[in-house]
Amino acid sequence: MTMPTLTCPSPADQANLPANRRPERVIPALLAARPAAAAALEDETPFLCLCRAMLRAAPAGAAHAARAGAALAREGWTSPARLAGSDEAAREAVLRAAGYARCAGLAARRLGGMARLLMEEHGGDLDALRRQAAEDPAALRRLLKRIPGVGDVAADIFFREIQLLWPELYPFADRLALRAARRLRLGDSAAAIAGLCPRPDFPRLVAALVETEMRDDYLALTRRLSA
């Protein structure tokens, strides 16, 4: 059983919602229910964010992708130059050991291809790609999708996680987050959702909304709010 899709209320209507359905109750419950999704994102470098986005986009599961991304960092593969210089078999072994077994081979190849492309076309500097896009989100998405293994899903995840570092992307919420926000009566646009929380918390909230939608976890959230 899931909650029905609801028409998003105006801010005035939100004030008339039952107390346990108001944003000030729903948002903390979301973040508490999804601690992994709500983990701090702003301390990551753009390159590590891109690696994690590519790993998250594959059907291996968010938890496995998070462990795999952390494993890459522990190996010291924290820049395009270092990752491009690594051995594909070594990358695959590290990913498998981190629990990313289902897609380890493909991910190892794509991560290597991504790093090589950044080295060859952007001097190993992801900020150079950003400058080439003239800080335009649509142009940035087009450039990212030229990278092997980066499609719209990976680009969405990257935009979500990097938006505090690259402010031209703020506020960004993908279609899954917006669907969850509408169902929870939090808003129907990224700007509306962003108006409900401090800027540093926004990527965490969007990530929690995505996880709730992907897991179809609305009934459990409703029970927590009603307790």
C-alpha cells in the first residue's frame, strides 16, 4: 500500500495541514529515516562526486555504491590522473571487495574511460569541463554525457551532490525527488523544496526524497510521523 499522489498545496495550505504532516515534521523524519542518503555530501571533491554518481547509476544498490566510492578514495584514486593510471583489474578487485560485485567489471572499465577522457580533453581538471560549459547546467549535462558511463541518471546524481560546490546548479532536484516531494506535500519544484530547509541541508533532503521514492517507503514514513 502506498500513499496516493496529492496536489501540492500552497504555503498557506501547508500551514493548515495536520501538525504531523507539516514540512517541519516531515523533513526531519525523512533525514532520520535515510541516514545513508542524508550523509554529508559537501565535503567531497567534484571528481569523487562524479565517481560516486557513476557507481550509483548502475543497478548495484546505493549502499554498495557508497562503499565502492569510499574504497576508491582509500586506494588514493582521488583524481583523474591517479584513476587513469590505475590498472583495470585492480579497480575491479577493489570494487568487488567493497561489495560492488554485480557490476564491478563494467564499472572498472567505465571509471577508467571517464578518467582518461578528462585527462585527454580537460587536462585532468573537472573544473575545466565546468568552465567549458560556461557554468550553464544544460551545457554541463551535455558535456558530462559525452563521458563513457554517464547518462541522465548519473548526471542527475552528480548535479544533486555537487550543487553546494557549483552554485549555478542550486537548487537542483531530479524527477524522483520531485515526485516524492509532491506525494509528501512539500512542493512541486526544486525552488519550493529549497525554501523549506537551510541551503546546506538541501542536497541531503533531495537524496532522502529520492531514496524514499525508490523504495516506495511512504507508508513506513507515515507510521513514523503518526507515532
